[in-house]
Amino acid sequence: MMNQFKQIEEVRNLEPLVHNITNIVVANDSANGLLAVGASPFMSSTIAEMEEVATIADSEVMNMGTLNDEQIQAMIVASQTAMSMNKPIVLDPVGVGATTYRKKAAIRLLNAFQPTLIRGNAGEIAALANEEWQAKGVYAGQGSVDIVTMAIKVAKTYKSFVAVSGKTDVVTDGTTTYLIHNGTDYFTKMTGAGCLLSCLCGAYLAKRVQPNIEDVVTACTMYAVAGELTQTKLSAPSVGSFRTLLLDQLSIIDSQVVQKHARIEEIK
């Protein structure tokens, strides 16, 4: 199933350069997480170098976590450059449902370029689907709308892959949908866990002849399994230890381990 998750080894061999315009809260963990899986992080949001950076990078990850006007413009320049070279773009619309500014910014970005993947929590995807959802800052919040239905709606609207993180991850291209029944509650206790996943998706989509939904499923499953295995190594409940051990697990995980533990359900 899923080509035996071969992308895990391919990323380590290819060492893709992933350009991140991300937020100040998660930059360090995101960079180290990329290094752990074999990718190379490039962390920059200076408009003056965006065209040059996007030209040499293998993929783009746009993260709205600590957003400002200059950063929005940098995202547009970098992503439009990447689009012109057929390079993958990941948009992480952090907190898009929390404020009017963020919602307008997300719509502006989506009008300026077409993401290969939109990855967020349920609340963020609900906001993009214009569904009612009680946002909780940049965190998921709660609502009664079916998450799979929302994800499919957003995928069809923006012609992008969509990945929704939660107790069960949802990945869809609008036609085929995968449910990933792996993971750990520790992800909800560590800020930036979803942001790191967006970066990993950027790495797994990079250097592909044609980006494929399986690349996203592999990234999400690998990360979820890594979280599960990390939790088993804790001698006592500890968010700090989980954060450190997660990087260790990401650095050693391979396709055979993921294949053994993966619990994936396909919906057509």
C-alpha cells in the first residue's frame, strides 16, 4: 500500500531544499524537523531575495502563524516564482478563522497563487470552506460540520490537495480521500506540531515529476507514526521530552516501520 512509503528514503537521498516563510514561534522546530527527515531548510521572508530563493528551492511552505503585510507580499512573490517553475507550494493558513485580517490575507494569497497543498486543522479548513466553526485562537476550536466534507469542498474550490490534522487526519484531492488513524494527543500539547507537518509535506512533495496525493499521505502517516512511537518512549508524561524525542524519531524512521504501523482507510 502507498508504494511501501518509499518517499521516506527518497527524501533522505534527494535532500530537497525547502523554503519556509514561517512564524517566529515554530521556526527552530520546523528547521530541525526538516533536517531530521533528510531535507534542507531555508528560512527567509525578506522580499528582496524571494525570487532568487524560490528559484533555487525545491518547494515552498507558506505559514500564516505570525502574519504581517510584508510577509504576505513575500509569500506572493515566492509562490508566484515557484508556480512559474512548476514547484510545489504548501499553504498553512494558521488561525485563518480567528480574525478578519487573517481571513482576508488567506483569500488574498489564494487569489495570488494556487497551492499544491493546503494543510491545516479542522477550524482552519472550516474557515476556508465558509462553514460555521468556533475558533480558538490559532488552534482548532470546535464545530459540528463533517471534516471530510469540508476538506473535499476546499480541495475542489482551490484545486489543491487538502490535509486536515486531528485525531484522525484527512487527506483528499477532492475525489479520493484517505483517513489516517495514527497519531498521539501529544501533538495537541506541543505548539507548532501542525506547522512542522506542513514543512514535512513540503519536503515530500519536492523533486517529484508530478506531485501526488500519495506524497501527502506518506508525510502525514510518517509523522503520525513517529508521534505514536515517540510517546511509547516516554518514561513519564512530559511534553518537553516528547518534543525532543520526536526529532530523534523523525531522524531514524523508515518505510518499513511506517508500513508496519500505518492505519490508513481509503474513501472514494
